[in-house]
Amino acid sequence: MDNKSIAKVFKLCAQLMELHNENPFRTKAMGSAAFKIDKLPFSAIDASLYQLSDQQGIGKSTAEKIKQVVTSGTFPDLESLLAKTPEGILEMLKIKGLGPKKIQIVWKDLAIESVGELYYACNENRLIEAKGFGLKTQEDIKRAIEFTIANEGWILYAKALPSANQVYTHLKNQLPTHRISFTGEFRRKCEVLTHIELLSDASADEIYKAVEKLNNEIILNEDTHSISFKDENNFSFVIYFTSEDDYAKELMITTGSEKHLELIQQIQHVIPALGSEEEIYQQLGLNYIEPELREGLDEVELAKANLLPTLITFEDLKGTLHNHSTYSDGVHTLAEMARYSKEELGLAYLGICDHSKTAVYANGLSIEQLEQQWIEINHLNETLAPFKIFKGIESDILSDGSLDYPETVLAKFDFVVASVHSNLKMEESKATARLIKAIENPYTTILGHPTGRLLLSRAGYPIDYKKVIDACAANNVVIEINANPLRLDLDWRWHRYALDRGVLLSINPDAHRTEGLLDMHYGVFVARKGGLSKGKCLNTYNLNDISAYFSEKKSKINNT
């Protein structure tokens, strides 16, 4: 431990003192001590108490704390502050542009306790109304969080995609006579990954020269079959090179997960070198397996039996459900969301699901505000016909499993998305029971983001997936695939179980702005990984069919 390391401990203590509204004079003194320690003309580790305390601005008390830090890495005052500070709040202190005062507002006023929740709040435009924040500050914080995540070695697929496409386009332009393809986890569209992989049949020298023009530091890997580099966003890339004859074989090998390749090698140990992946699978007696499915589950068995699903595409989607507007915490108005869906995306319907009254943090709607929204929806439906806006709500699932709003209000919606937003630290049996009670509510149409997870930052609350999915099957409740790239919840690893139980899924963007509607692309990617086909996704229904679906569910309630 050197002087700088010791100073950082004191700086942390000063930040926490400010965060917890400790005496401002003591807080300032602690910050000043951190500065003095960093500038000491000698090593604090080897210095005596007398030498330290003799320095201007340090004194005996600070000198004693320095010695405690040298021996144990901390001191009692700091430990006391750490004990009452959530881990996620400590992580926020590492984010550039976020000082204790702003974090205090985020924590106390907005009830945000983790970096992941803060990032999600930035995406939902929730920070700009908070005291001391604005659009620029919000965007700066968002970029700082993204950089921090990249530094930790993990990448969200959605965040990697623009950089990946930029590198791919550059390589295609530089190597026009050679084949090049994404491969690995990126080609399988895994929701999080450590690096972006590509394969080319160009020579090592040609690839090196092409990458060199990106002006990034290049690493020649020891395996001699690849090179690595990082782009300006700190994303890691690996490019493999192979011969023209082995290209399809190597593409298949580098794309598949280890478990997928093990299943393939049970059929034939040596993968043949043929002209295309389709030819290789055919020679193995298998239907072509889409890259997203190559995870080593049952895809080889299904390919052998000619039972692979025809995977859903973005073009199969006819409408969008679970979206927000300025009535709650959205950025764009109801009319703007509707027109974008109709005119830019060519969709037939929009389901608006602003937050319910309990979601105070998100400007949840009172019954009076709902009635105002319904009047506007009726007007817009006349104006935009045959395009239709469905009257929905994202109703909070309360701690006991009941839904926000009485049944007399719930009955007035075309559909209800039931979601958990609070009390996320229940143990598994209680969390499961809570969801099942909400699922059994006759007005629940869709179970929204079932675990509340935020990728790379907040694990979902623990649930018994099979019990929750079985309850949805028994109560004719659709399960959402929340397409926000931070959520992608329901996890694709449970899609097949849900589909086997006869549960419909719905690819919902949870959009809070017009461009958020495009997140349905990411929902489609993970839906394909889960084996979802067009007929088993609610929002592939055309306008007539989905209208009938909602009406039939409501009529069953009225008849019971």
C-alpha cells in the first residue's frame, strides 16, 4: 500500500460522510486529509506517528488512522459508514460525474440502490426531473456506466452491436475478395458476452493490415490462428483466420457452444470440410440448425427428427404491447408513440401500458388520469384507424400478490400487464407465491418481466420457474419476453418449458420513447434462442385476432 492507496481510503470516508450528512466540518477535514496524504514527501507506511502528525493538516488523530489503514486497510469510522451503505451505492461512487450529493438524491429520492437500476432509470428518462440533474447530466452518467461495464470485461449484446457492425463493414471493405462472418457468442446472439468474434479466410497478414487501419492496438495471439484488439469503446474483438477450404467447418466449430459441439461429435467425431454449414449438417443427417439454437440443449435431437421450429422474425410482429407515454414516465406522447408504430414500423396496433398508481417514482396514474388517457385513446383510434391503440396498464403486483387498482377499474382495460417493481428481496417461496397470486387474478393478461432482472447489474429475484410457468398455463396468462436489452426477461433458457406447457409468449419492448420500440429486435433475438415460432407469440396476431383474444378473455371473466 502506497500513499495514493491510503489517500483513496480517506477520500472514500469523506465521500460517505457527505453522503450520510455527517458534520460538514469533519467531512471537509477528512477530504483535506486525503489530499495531504497523497502529497506527503515520504512514505506513510514507514513513517512514525510523530512524523505523520507533525505534517501540516494531518495531526495525531489522522496519523493514527493512517497507521490503522496501513495494518488493516480501514479504520473504525469508515467501517461504521460502510455498514450502513448498500453495496450498489458504493459502486455508484466509482462513476465519473456522480458525487455524494447526486448519489444521495438518486438513493433517497428515487429509491435507486444499484448501478444497474441507475442505468435503467437513465434509459427511462427518470433522472432529468430530479433536483440537480438534467438531460446532459443523465446522458453523461449513462455513458460513464457503459464505459465502466466495458472495463469490467462484459458487453451487452445490444451495446456491442453498433461497434461490431462498424468493424465488420470495415473488414468487408478492406478484404472484398474474402469471406468474413461473425461467429461465437456474438453470432449466437447471447445476451451478454466477453468479446466479439469474427472468422475470415483471408491470410493473417491481410487481416493484420486491415485491422491496423482501425488505429487500435493489436495483439497477436499465441495460437497463431487469431488476432485480438479493442476498439475505441473498449470492446474486445477476436478475429480467427482459416483456409478457404476449411471456412464452413471452422465457422460451424467456432459458432457452436461446447455442448453443441459435443452433441455433433457424438454423431461424427471429425466434422467434414464442405462448402457450407448447410451441407455439413445435411451430411450429418441433420436439418440446418440456426446459430441462435446451437447451445447444446435438444436442438440436435430435434434436427435429427425434422422437428426444429421455424424461428420467429421481426417481420412476423404485427403490433407492440407494453409501452409507456408521457402520461407516466415516458419521453414521448401517446400520439407520438402510436404514429411511430404505425408510420415508421408499419405495425397494426399499440398497447399502451403506463404505470399504475402505486408506482409513484414513475408518475403512476390515478383513476382520474386514466379516464383522461382513455378519452385521448378513443380520439386517436378514430384519427388513426384502422390502426388501433389498446387500453392497457402495467399494474404493480403488490407485496401480497394483489394488483394495483380495484377490479372495477381493472375491468375497463383491454388488457393488463402485471409486473413486480418493489420489494425485490423476497425469498423464493414467497416471491413465487406472490407471482402466482397475481397470475390467478382473472384480469391479468400478461406477466411482465417475471424476475425483474437487470443484466450485468441486478440478478432477478428468485422464483420457482416451473411453478410460475405452470400457473400461467393453468390460468391462460401470457408471459412477457421483455425486449429491453437490459432485461430480456423471461430468460430464453425457460422459453421451451413455457412453450411445451402451451403458454403464449409476447415480445414486449417496454418502450419509454419511440426509439425504444426498436428494442423488439433484441426480444426477437432471444426469442429465437428460446425456440419461439410465429404462432406461439401473442403480438404476431393480426389486429382482428388479438382483438378477439382480448375480448374472449374478458367475456370469460364476465361469465364466471
